[in-house]
Amino acid sequence: MSFNPKIVSFLCNWCSYTGADLAGTSRMKYASNIRIIRVMCSGRVEPTFVLKAFQQGADGVLICGCHPGDCHYHEGNYNCLRRFKLMQKFIDQMGIEKDRMKLKWISASEGKDFAKLVDQFTEEIREFGPCKVKEIVETLS
Amino acid sequence: MRYRVNPDLKLDLNRFGVKEDWQDCFHCGNCTAVCSLTEENILFPRRIIRNVQLGFKNKLVTDVDPWLCYYCGECSETCPREANPGELMMSFRRWLTIKYDWTGIARLFYKSLPAFLIAMIVVAIGIIVIGITKDFKAEAMMEFGHKFEKYVIYAVACLILLPNLLRMFWFVILKNKLKVPVFAYISNSLSLFVNLFTQKNYLKCEGDTFRWVEHLLIVIGYLGLLVITVFFNWFNTDSETVKWIGYIVGALVFIFTFDFVLKRSSKKRESSKFSHPSDWMFVVWLFLLGLTAFITRILVDAGAIENNLWVYFIHLIVIAQWGLLIVPFGKWTHFLYRAFAIYFSNLKQAALMK
Amino acid sequence: MGDKIGICFYDSGQGFSDYFNFKELYDYASGLPQVTKIWNTTELDLKSPEKINEQIKEVNPDKMILAGDFPGEIKNLFVSAMSLAGKKAENIELASFVEHAYLNGQSTEMAKVVLLCAIKGVDIRKVLVPDEVDVHPDTLVIGGGIAGIQASLEIANGGQKVFLLEKTGTIGGHMAMFDKTFPTLDCAACILTPKMVDVGQHSNIELITYAELKSISGVPGDYKVTIHKKARKVNLATCIGCGICSEKCPRVAPSEFDAGIAMRKAIYIPFPQAVPNKYLVDEANCTYFENGKCKVCVKLCPVPDCIDLDEKDTDVEITVGNIIVASGFKPFDAKRIERFGYGKFPNVLTSLEFERLINASGPTGGNITFRSQDKKGNWIFKDGSGTPSKIAVIHCIGSRDENYNKYCSKVCCMYSLKLAHLIKEKIPEADVFEYFIDMRAFGKGYEEFYERIKQENVHMIRGRTASIKEKDQKLELRSEDILNEKIIEQEVDMVVLAIGLEAAENSNELANMLGIPSSKEGWYNEVNYNSNPVNTSTGGISIAGLCQGPKDIPDTVAQASAAAARVLQSIIKGKIQKSIKDIKLTDVETSINQLMKK
Amino acid sequence: MAKTEAKPKLKLAVYWGAACGGCCVSVLDVHEKLFTVLEHADLVFWPIALDIKYKDVKAMPDGHIDLTLFNGAVRNSENEEMAKLLRKKTKVLVAYGSCAHMGGIPGLANFSSKEEIFSRVYEESESTINPDKIRPVPEFEVKEGILDIPVFYNDVRTLDQVVNVDYYLPGCPPQTERLVEVFLAIVTGAELPPAGSVIGALNKTQCDECERKQTEDKSISEFKRPIDIVDDGESCFLEQGVICMGPATRGGCDVRCIEGNAPCRGCYGPPDDIPDPGSKMLSAVGTIIKGNNESEINATVDTIDDPAGLFYRFSLPNSILRRKVL
Amino acid sequence: MMEDTRIGLYVCWCGTNIAKMVDVEQVAKELGDLPNVVLSKTYKYMCSDPGQDMIIQDIQENNLNRVVVAACSPRIHELTFRRALANAGLNPYMFQMANIREQVSWVHTDREEATKKAKSLIAGAISRVAYHEALEKRTVEIDPATLILGGGIAGMSAALEIADAGKQVYLVEKKAQLGGQLLQVDLTFPFMYSAQQLRQMIIEKVVQHPNIQVFNNQVVEEVNGYIGNFSTQIKNGKKKETELKFGNVIVATGLKAFDPQGIEAYAYGKFPNVITSLEFEKMLLKGKIQTKEGKVPKNIAIIHCVGSRNKDYHEYCSRTCCMTALKFANQLKSAIPDSNVYELYADMRSFGKGCEELYTKTSTKGVTFLMFDQQDKLPEVIKAGKNDGCEMLIQMDEKLSGEEVEIPADLIVLMVGMEAHEDAKKTGHSVGISLCGNSFYIEKHPKLDPVATTTDGVYIVGNCQGPKDIPDSICQAKAAAARILGTINKKQVEIEVTTAFANEELCCGCQTCVQVCPYTALSYEEEKNISVVNEALCKGCGTCGSACPCGAISSRHFTDKQILSQIEGLMEMILQEEISEN
């Protein structure tokens, strides 16, 4: 069977989740590999969640928040960005391609961009191939 | 080519009968679409309204399309802005008439009713003067009349109508720089004659066959009367056939024109809602023409013409006014321009096809 | 003091002289002190400021009053004329009759007040302040569409009791029938039904469906309203909505909710998400009411005594302090324009019918199919009767047309674009043609939506379709493609007529009952177009939504909330203003003089 | 001192897996309290101190030992075998010290594979001469038969990843005082915390006990290593730009390192219920990076040389990812 | 867990919206076997009354203590179902929604894939809901005063509506004078009513109103607090700052005119007689329509859509310019009857009451309308030649005639569109509301809640929400007033429950969180050496929870455990599917 990437995504409630909903209400089609988890703000996204996702077998993690300056909570998305940058460096050290996680800004009106992003990210992850974290963790225990 | 927008044209156009309703047009395209005469490259009335609104005189004068309209009135009836496109087309034809007329007399007559009336009176006086010189003798008068008719026809045709048609040709074909294949001139000439006599395009106006029949009968009547009086000297003929044909065509003319007059007065139909003086002159004089001719011949048959010469005299005045004023400078030219317009339009299509 | 005042009367010729007796006003004005000269625009050359200046110069007034239905129309002319005489624009005052005095039909009396205020230099809005009286805290909302729902919720959430009166068996109005809403394309039901449920469950809202206003008496703040409740014949309290009755009912009738494109039973629920979600009997189509037999529903109903076919209409009387009218609109009857063949050609639809056709909850489950006949010969839509591949949408049906309705219906352009999108979504390979005159995409996100639809390869044709003809099962549309300078005769499979909006049926009756003025077209008039767009000249009565004029959903919702604001304000204050229309000239003369002294 | 014969003595074992020996030393650090201990307990197994063979342990009945302090991670087959053996023979098994608890310093080996380690150690290291590239093999035949040494695993594991652990006593090494407290608690029969708990440590993190001055302003535009700053001895390390694991590391060590003017490295591990030992701190450090624009943030992130090593110095095998993906 | 976890799972068909793309029956059947799931059902419309009744009944009959509904977006119906839970006597937060419509059935085309995705999303929800905790609703008292930012027609109308009910209003205006854009208008379209009268009257009323306190020349820098209990510092005249306390905020800051200097084709700033609509309006107010040279213009051109409906400037339509332009044309024809007025437009948007009629009237008056393409080819203003008899020429592609035309002009009026103020974002931040793509403030719901914002107690009215005319602005102003009067009337309002929560037992007092909170909801308590959350201020973003290094702060309803178990649940389902496939 060909590789079907598994992508976990964290979307902020106000912009990105709404944007994803808009993609839906507008019936824009995109790859079905993504699983969306709603958080109130991208600032809520913790490295723990990302690690958990990889551990559970995700091949990629997509985080979306409001555009810089548009955060419903003013600065949550900046906090997310900072953590994201550090996190990328960390997973890189851990042997996980750092682009397996992606942070993008999607506003409530960017349903189209969201659909495009999902398709694009899915393809990028497909290029990477399966992520081995889960396999390793499983053989260890 | 860049056209200068010139809203002053409307001031000019106002004199030709139309109200300024066309200013209300918001260009929905309904009129063009509802018209059954429009085709691929023949788009009116909206295009013409547009050109009028923007005052593109130069463009308008070279436009042959207005002549293709028979004023069924559907565009005006369904116009969502009551902008009255049909009447604009009508008025615009009047405007074109004066543009084609090289003498400028048509312009004078269309724009000024008094001028026209004076001309009519002058003609009438002229005839009266001639009558005086002929001592109001029936025979002399009728002979004069017969000759007069002939010469007027030739003169008007050569001096006014032909040059005007050439002007029309110049405007709509040459000025538009159309390269018409020579063959087209010939191939379309048949339809020119058909149209000239039958106005068959009228039939394309949906649901208006009766109006066309009326129109056709008047044309037949009028042309018949013309031929029968001028070339067969109807008033003096002894041929029974000629005599009866004359009666028929004469009757056709005045009966149907009478109907036209009635319609115009009732203003029920879209095309009769607005009447320019020239419209009235045309139908009334045609009516008088037919009627007086008819009565004259009855009087001749009854042998009472001598005592009732005034009838023929009126007929002569009518004929003179008709031939000298209405035919060359009045609404009569429609008859000619319409048919030629179709011809030119066909030429244009041929040129564009090429 | 002792300024010379000139007055010029102006009648714009829109028929308002029927309401304002200009002669009487002329006479009234000439009897007032300071008024030195009165003109009538009919005596003046409105094309020449110079000539008017000459005439003004003779009198040399210190102040010029322009009085008439819409005197603003000639203001600039007089500004020009006066400036030639070296006078300033401020010396011109408008006495605007329609703005301030078109309150209840015969308005000459009020126009005198307007005139007097202008002469005295007093703001009319300060004069037309009615006395306040106590207010009953309950409110009646007439109409259960989105406007009525919003207004009711707003007041009820503010803690006050609301009676929501609805003519049909369910609230929801026209919005419930729509598929998606422009420009965000969220589905109408998805956003409306929560509100409907809210209304149904709200402890402060008493829902009175299947009922109409019968009469009204009393004064602002204390209206006695009689409501005529049509017999539903199904007990609202005990009906469990199981649907057995409907299932077995032998009679069908066109479904109102499906805009007549599908059938429903004689005992029915208007639509699955109806509130209240209870059945009702359509007397006009029920066998029992024809021959006294059948009663299948009664026999099968699992709840004893729930269906009572002999139930009679009843009247109830309630007392309320405020009334909000949200009675909505009626769609234009496309049959009136014969050229389009609606009612003759089965596949010429109105936009409302199409909304139902394309709606996932509609009779075809959202599949676009051809209209076909059922066994009984009714023309309906059902799934599986072929898919059109070319669909045309014609804008401005019955709108922007002197022969029908002059006004623009405001929403058709946008909903037509939306329909185009929905067609493309359901049948991606379909050709969709939009015939429009001006594309009115004016609201937030609308222009962007228009751009998007253009990107979706919808054929946009600037040009109104003149006529539709049927040719071998197909429909041929003839129109001018203005931007491409050609005549197009387009063959399509289906035509959607973007019908405009008209004032609701019986809107004049209701207006008369409530004493609120309406326009010639039947739209209700606000007390002041600019400063007070929701109140009426009758105290305690506000208008909201489409009954005031065509508008889109956000504007309707905003207006409904605005109407609620006045109600809440009066309740909080405990006082309500009496009717402006009842103010008499004699009542205010002294107050005008007092205000002037200040 | 009067003898109390009432209770039989506890049987006590201490074992080391992959460890440095520091933990055993920390047990020795009880000093004079050893006597108190011995009063209550018999040492039945402690390779570093007593000559008791594995076979002796194997011979013990199951559950014979009352308390085993297992220190060190599980690196090879011997560690694993002993862990399983001791589990069987012991009533209360305590993961003693960071290595048994979270992998500890040996756990950093999870950044490499066995192959990498072997080639480094047996071939590449500067002090090695091994032209034949001889590597240890688990089994080797000699005349006398087969010699075997433990198998070196690819990964380091914590004790609880191999066997069930009753309690954890964190620290590198654990504070001896805590050990004594725990021991005495067991002896006196005080109610024991639920199995699986961390004992001998606090649930609040280091900052709670830390004497250094803290403010809410923790925006950092450059992270530094301890040697790069002149510590004022008073203000919070983090606020000085030095990553101190204190905020994310449970207390109980009496803030030993910080008292000694070194930032906390996190040997005590995170408080209860934290799913990953390093990610919380990683998140917190990420949060306090100064600036909103990307390049500014990137520059600051660049000043953290080795985030994985920093945040998981003692806990990599215990983390969600367990090891580097290779 | 104290009690058994008993989860009820409901999968909605949403008519065919979901059922068409997701095999709902299969989903319900398979997921019904997951641990803790005691019943699993499907229904056509879960959100309908019968759907909700079904949940309520099941909760009561089967002792469900947790509910998962797989349907549309929780943004639409989460509240609906929470209410149903509450009606059944269950805490409304013991509920989780799986979005299998907007994020599954509507966006995917492969039924099998969509079904799989739906399954995993629901599995995540089931896994998550087990960790949900009961949260109790709380209310706060409402301060009856209201702060209104912006003293234009919208702000003033709202102020009067509230003040007339006897409630205090603070009206803050940036400029020295109240009135906003209305100050520049002489007559209003479409009926040519006097804007001056309207303005004078309203300003006078506002200024004299005992319940309205006006602050001119003031800008509110920052608003603290939460619905019912906001406060801000403001300078009262030249006196020192005072603190205002209020329960609600209305933002009515309006828009500003587009600056046409950037459009080269129109030569604004280059030719003195190319002026903006605002400048022309001033001319009308003064009463003298003339060129810069003081002459009465003969040819006047009015160009529509300046800065609007064009990708290079603003894509949106500014909504009022068409009508204003028609008003201008009428005023011009009235003031200078023999002038030639040209309207250069793209689409004539005369959609309001009386507006189409004004368009007709304008046409009848002989105004020439010319259509251009506002996207691709703007008209170009050039200097006229000596023989042109006018000062400027406009060259354009006239769409209705299909010709290139030139128009003589002595005066050109640019109908400039509207755009957001530069400080819109700042103002938005000060009250905690955000902007949409065009820098207008974004409403809570574009259709059903056009004046509320995502921040409770903060409303947007008038132009700042998007361009609109006077009646529409007033309607919005009153709509916001209605909401505020409603809350004032009820005296209290429910507040956010899903706030952050700091565990005193765990907090080490590092203060990382204090710095992070944008609402100052977190503060450091020195005595106990801990951080505490002011839950009334907290909006529940959860950033503090992520910043907390010791796990002391958790975000209610978005705890680590809940999210991690959701990840686990959904990933396990995917893998399970994969295994069963291979």
C-alpha cells in the first residue's frame, strides 16, 4: 500500500478553525490526511502535543494560528511562533525532519488558503515518507 | 478613432419629435434583444441610443441600422425605463433624412413647421396661378397636370432623390471605408427591388402581419396610382382595364391611409403614440391624393368634371405639394431610404464577411 | 427681528400633492408674519439661477425657505441664485414635508408644523416630541422570520416578555427556505435553526403560530391586541411529532415551504426543523372538510385526542406596551411577465423555487433536476429526472422595471451569484449564464464573492434577457451581450428567474390597522429616513426587516435589534412616547415660539 | 541502646545498572546513620560492598528481599536480567537516582546508536589503537567453552521501562537525607504513598525554594552558558539568560546546584503528571524569547546550542520520543 | 475516575450533507464498540428538536454522563447541544463535538476516506470527553455605564439610545468636534434631506444630555477589564486623568476617505481641478461650485470607484459612493442647469430605498453616464489641448458603446472610497477586537450577529465594521444599544467558564505566566509565592498554560490530558484502520 501520510493539526478557534470551516462551507476540496484538533489559540499549542502526535504515529504536524497582529488574544500566535522555532531545532536534533512540523497563519477568511496549505503539506510529508518515531517507541517497549 | 462625448446633440435631436425619454436608458439591452430584426452585426436600438446619448454625430450619420426598424413598438412597450427606444429611432430617421438631403430644405421643413406650411401655401398659390393662366379649363388643366406630374417625377428623382441616395451611400458605405465586393452590388440588387415594393422585412416584426399588409396595399395602391395616372393617363383613358385598375389602386390608397389616420389619432399603438407634423402631412396628403384622384375619375366617368373642376384642382394642388415638398423633403423618402438601407446593409454585411 | 422671509413651494411631481394640500399650505404661509413673498416653482424658470435671482432681488429676503415634498432637490439652484445676490447658503432653510410630515396619509396639518418651524428657525425634531406615558412591559412581535426572531430574542434575552406572532405553522420565514447565504455560503438552516430553537425554548417568548392580527385598540404603551388563531387541529401540547398521521394521509397539496415544487400532505409539518415541530391540518386540502369522511389521521394518531378535526378558530386578546412589525415580503409573481414563460415552460423556475431545488433538504436532496409531472399530473421536482447542463440566471425580474417595480430589490444580484456558485458546485461541468444589468455587490465581502464567481467560469453577460422561447425541450434566451456587442440566442436547459421582492400580501391592511404609513409600493415608512429608521409615527410601534424595504440578512438583523433597542429603552425607562402623528399644530405653536425665544 | 526484638530485620538490597557509582556512594553517605540502618536492616545484596553472587540472589525465594534500591539505567542484557531478577525477589523495588528513574546521563547515549557508540569507542576515540577493528562480541568460544559478556543494547532504558517499579527516588545522586527519611518511614511502618510515586522529593519545583530574586520580566534575546556570564549570585539564572531547569524540576535537593551558583540541570525530573520531562521547560523557554519577528526569534533560538541535551540531560529515555530517530 | 464513564455517541446525517460523504451508520456501529461508549446512534438532524430530545432522553434513561455528537462545526452547534445536556441535568461541558461536516464531508470526495477520517475524529472526541470535567457557569454584575468610541452619527445614535433609557454614556471623540463624516455633508441621498439639520439636532441632543459625558480630542489608549466591568484612564479636558468604569464598549470609529494620490491615471494633485468627493462636498456646503480659477465649470465629470473594486487599491465596494455621485449630479444640475455632467461608473449600485428612483431622475435630468472597467482599464485624465475648449480631457474605454471616447472636463470629482483608519488595529487591540482582511473590524457573525464581536461586551457599529450609509449605521448603532440595554436590564451576564486555572500546590512562583497574559489576568502573589488567575479577566486562550514550566496552570476544557487523549484516540483509530486494511 502506498504511503498515506497522517497529519495532526492544531488550529486556533478564531481564525484558523474558522478558516477551515469556511473551506468546508465553501466546499473547497482538500486532502483527507489531516486531523484537526481545535485549541482556543495557537498559543495553547504545547511542544508536548507535537511530541505526542509523533509518538502516536503522526507523520507531520501542522499548526495554524491567526496572522501576526490578528491574534484574538493579541499575542498568542507570537508565543506559538517562538516555541515553534525552538521546537523545530529540538526535533531536528532528535532526528525528525524539522519540516515535518509546520506553522502557518490562516485567517478566518482564508478557507481557500487553508485547503491549499493542507494539500501542499500533505505532499511535502509524502515526500518525507513515514515518520519512524512510533515504530521506535513500539520496539522499545 | 476616439470620439468626443458631446451631449449637445440632444438639443438638436429634440426638434425631430422625440421626447428626452431616451436619457433614462440604463442600457439593459432589452430593446435590442426584444427586436426581431436585430442580428449578429445589426444591433439597435440600444447602440443607437448610446451613440445619441454620447453625441457621436459622425458615427451616427454613417449608421444605416435605423432604417431597418419598422417601429413595431415592442422595444418601447417592454422598456424597463420607459425610455421609448422606438420613438427615438423614428426621430432619428428624421434626423438622418435631413442629413442625406443635400439641399438643406428638408432640415428647414423638419425643424420648422411654419416654414413647411409657407412652402405648402406657396405651392398651392403657384397652382392657383397656373389655374388662372389656364382659365380653369378642364382639358388644359388636366393636360398640364399630366405633364406636370411627369416632369416633377423626373426632376425630383434626378435632382433630389438620386443625389440624396448617393449621399446616403457615401455616408454608410464609403465613409465607413467598407470594401464591398462588386459581386455583392449585383447579387443584392434583386432584394433591393423586392424590398422597395414589398417592404417584406416588415414581416419579421412579429405578430404584425396586418400592419404589413396595410402597408403593402398602400404601396401597391400608391405606386399603381402613380403609374396609372402618369404613364397611362388614367384620368383620360378609355381603356376599361386601366380605368378599373385605377379605381382599385386609388381606393386602396385612401381607404388604408384613412385607417392610418384613425390609428394615429387614437394613439393606441406604440408606433402611433407620438406623431411629428411630418407624419401627419404624409398620411393626410396621401389620403387626400387617393381620394381626390378617385373622385376626379368618378366625375370624369360621370361627365361632370367640367362643373366640378375644383375637385381636380384640389387634386392638382395636393399632387404638387406632394411631389414638390413631401416626396423630396418629407416623410416619403422613408420609402426609398428603407429599401436602400437594406441594400446597403447587405452590402455592409458582405464587406464585413469578406 | 423683523427679517424678511421668502418662501418657495416645490412639488417634485411624485404624487405627494395628494397628501399635502399645497394650496392650503400656501394660504397658511401667506398668513404668517414676516413672510414677505411666496413663490411657486411652477412660476419660476428652474433652468436659470439668474432669472430666479432677479426675482429674489426684488424682494430681497433675509431668509429663503424652500418648502415642498423634497425641497432639497432645488436647494442648490437657490444657493446659486442667492449667491448671485451675495447671500450665503446658510440663509436657505428646507421645510421638508415628506421627511417630517408624511406620517399618516393626510399630512397637511403636519406640513404646517414643518413650515412654521422652518419660518421660526426651530428644529422640527425638537418640536415633534410627544408626551410620555407608562408602558406595559410586554411586547408583541409580528412576523416570525429572521427579523422577528432576532427582535424577539433581543428583548427576551434582555429579560422581558415577548409574544411572537406568526402567520404560518412555523417560524423561520423565507430565510429557512434558502440553501446557502451569500457571501460566506454558510447554510441558512445551520445558522437560523439554532435561533429558532432558541425562540422555541425561551422562557420569555410566547410563540403564537398559525395566527394573525385581528384588531388592535388602546394607546401606545397599552395596546389591546386581538389575535385570531387559526385552528391547527392538532394539539400543540400533546403532539409528539411522530409523523404517522402525515404518512397515511391520502391527500397532497403543494408544499409552501418547498415553494410549491414538491408536495406535502394535508396534515403536515412545514419542514423538519420547524419550530414548533408539530403537525397541522390544512383545511383547504383535507378530505374530511370536503365530504366529512376520512379521519385517517385521527384514527392512527397514537396520542388520544391529539388531533381534533372539529377544532374551531379562536381569538385571544393580549395586552402589550410595544409592537414590532416584522411582517416581511412576498416574492414577485413571475407569471406577470409573460415573455419569460414562467408557468408555461416547466423548466423556467423562480429563484425561490430553485433555492428549494438546490437545497439538500429539498425534494431532490439538492440534486438539480428537471421538472416533471407526478402521477396525478402535478408539476414537481423529484430526484432522477435528468440533470440540466446549461442553466441561465436572469437578474432583475420585476425589479428596476417601470412596468412592474421601479425599485431595486437589493438582494437578487448577490443571491444569483450564490446560485451560480451552487450550480457549479453540484454540476461542475455545467455552463451557468448570469444575465445582469448592473452587478450590485455592495456589502461586506460581496465584491470579493463576485470576483470569486467570475473565477469559477460562470458566464457573466451584461444584458437583460428579453424573452424566453421553448425549442425542442430546450429554452432559448435572446439577449444582447452589451460588452461584447452581439446578440446572443442561448440555448439552455433551465432558467432561473431572479425575482424581486414586493411588499407582503395585505401589507396595507396591517398598516391601516396599526396606523403606520406606507409607500406606494406598500413598504412601511419609518418616522424619519435618516435619523430614525426603525420607529414609526405611531408610538410604541417599530418596524424591522423587509416590511420596510428590501434588504439583506445582516441589515435585517441589525434593524431588528435596533427595533428591540427602542422597546428595551422604553421598558427600562418605564415610559413610552405617544404617537408623533397625533401632534397637532395648535399643540406645538406655543412650544415653537418658546424654542424660538431661546 | 535497648534492643528491640519485636520486628524481624528488613532485608535490604542495593544494585547498580548502567550507573556511575555515585548513587552507591550516596548510600554510603548516610555516615553515622548507617548504624541506625543496620539496626533495622540486613544488607542481603550490594555488589559494590558485599561479596554476594548473582546465583545467591537467584537462590532466594521470591519476595525475599524487602527493599531494593536499584540505581542505574538499563543499558545491556545484564542490567535487564538483574532488574527482572531483583523485581522477582523484592517486595518494594525503588528506582534510585536519575538513571533508574529517567535514564540519567547514560540515557544521553540515546542520541546515538549502538554502532555509533562502538565505532567511536573501539575505533575512533583518540586513545584507541585497534587496527583490526576488533569489537566485543557477546559470545566467544575458548577452549574452556563459551565465554559470554552482556549484550550491549541499542537503547538505554529506564528501570520502569523494563520492570514494574514501586517507587522512584530521584536525584543524581539522590539526597542522602531523603533516603534516610524514606528508609525510616518504611521501617516505622508509616503509611506508604501509592505505588508508582516519586518519593524523597517535593512536588513543587525548585523555584519554590530558590532564594534568587525573580521578576515577571523574563524576556531573553540571548541565551548564555553559565561560563559566559558573571553571575551576580542574586538574580534568577533564567533572567540572566542562563537556562536553569529549576522551574521545571521538582524540589527536594535543597536547591543544591543553585546554592552552589550553578543552574539547575534537572536531575530530579519534572513534577507529577507531566507527560514529558523536557517539553514543558522547552515550552517555557520558547515563551520567554524576546521579540515578535521571525528573524529576531531565530537569532535567539540560535543561542541555545543544544536544546535536546539541555532539556533532557537526565531524562531522554524517559521522554515521549525516547531517543533520537536514526 | 470516580464513577463509570458512560458516553453516548450521536452521529448526525445533516440531511445528506454528511450522510452523502460519510457512512454514518457504519461509523456509529463501529465506534459504539469503543470502551466507555454505552450507546451510539445516528439521526437525520441532531440539532433539531427531536434530535436534542433524543439526547436528553438517553441521558436520563441510560445514565449517560458524557456525550459526543459528530455533526457540523462546534462553532455552530456546540452551544445547542450543551444546552440540551443542561436540560437533561448533565453538566454542559461533559460534551464534545466532532466536526465531520465542515472538515470532512464538505471537503473530501472519497467516501471511504471521509468515513475513515470521521471515525478517527470521533474516536478522538470519545477519548477526550472521558477527561472532561464539569464546569459551572458564573455571572458578573454589569456596570450600567457604556463607553462609546467615536462621535460620528453611529456613535451619537448609540449614545442617545442608551442615555435616553437613563443610563450613563461616555462618548470619546478623537477630534475637537462631534459629528464625524456627517460634518462634511450638505444633503443626504436619496431624498436630499438636510444633513446639517440632522447633525445639528443630534449633536445638540448629545451635548445637552444629562446622561452623556463627551470627551473631545481624546483617544482611549487601553481598556482594561471584561464585560460588565471595564475601565480606562482618560483625560477630562485639560485636567488630570480620571478613571472611567463601564460595563460595555461600542466602537464606532468609522472609516476615512481613500487618498487618490496613488492612482496616477486620475492626476489628483497634479491638476488643481481634480478634486475628491470630500472636497466637492465642502464646495457644496459653502454654496459655490467653481474651479480653482474661480470659474463656473461647464463640464463636470464624476468618476466612481476611486480606490474601490480594484485589486491594486481596495477590492471591496465602498457601498455609498454611487449614490453620493448621483446626489452630486443632481445638485450640479440644480445649481448649474446648463452644465454637462458626466458620471463615469462601473456598475451603478443604487440599491436602497428611493435609490433606483434617484438614478432614474438623474438620467432624466440629462446627466451622461459612461461605463468603464474598474479592474482593467481606468479612465485617464489628461490636459486638454488649446482647441478643446476645456481644461482637461478624460480618455476612456466606454463599455456601453464599445468606443474609445474622450470627455471634456473643467472639474473632475473623484468618488473616493472608504478605508480603515491607520490606527484601527491599535484601537481594536485596546478593546480586544480584531480586524478582517480589509482592516474593518470583524463581527461575531457576518449575518446573524453583525454588531457583536468575539469579545463580550464590545460592539462594533457603523462604518468601522464596513462601509455603509446613514440609516444603516444608525440601525447598527441601535442594534448594539439593544444588546447593551438588554444586559443592563438583566443586571448581570454570564462569563467565560473555560478559563485558566492555577494549581496552588504546583505553582513555584516563577512568574513566567504573568508576563505572557495579554489580559493581566495573572498576577503574582508574593506572600504565597504563587501566581493567581483572575478568572473574570481571563479569556481562556491557554497561552499561560503552555508557558508554565511546572504544569501548575491548566486551561479548563483544554487541559493537557484532554488534548493528549484526543491525539491518542484519533491516532489509534487511524492505525487500527490501517492495520485492518493490511
